[in-house]
Amino acid sequence: MERYRLHVFCCTNARKPQHCGNRGGMEVFEAFRAELVKRGLGDVRLTETGCQHEHHEGAPIVVVYPGGVWYAKVKPSDVPEIVESHLIGGRAVERLLYHRMEEKAGSV
């Protein structure tokens, strides 16, 4: 199995109007695909997903592992910033944060 440094999950589910796929999720996924190719980030895996725990109010949702960083209301225009800051620089884009799984795990 090939190893990746990071794994990006983009919700593209379009079953209902409030779901990510009907609120720009597919466009966000395609923007990530293009940006990863443009920057030669073959060590980052990109996966299209369905709903992420019913968080429709934050659609479109993007989750980055390791770390479990959840981004909400992501637009295609946000993707270069996420790639530059988080995927390359290791710093989450605070203005788009929904929550971080690491923080949640520590509080349980």
C-alpha cells in the first residue's frame, strides 16, 4: 500500500439540498485535485466522501488527516490557501475551522 503524508476528504454528497454536493462540494473537490497536481503534491491523498456525521450546516465540509482538522463552508477559492497554509506549511486555516479532532479527543 502506498503511504501518504496527508489525506484530504471532501464531501460531495448531493442527496438532499442541504448536503455538500449541492452547496459546492464537487467544485471544492475538483479545486483540490487541480491544486495538488499543480503543486506536485503526490504525497497528499484526496478522497471524495459522503456526509461527515450530519454536519450539513457547515457544507461543504473538508477534513484533513492526520490531526482530524475539519473545515466548513469551504469554497473553491479557499483551496489554494488551505493547500499553502495547511498541506504545505502545517498551519490550519483558522477562519475556516469547524473543529479539530485532536482537541475533542483530549476533552473526552
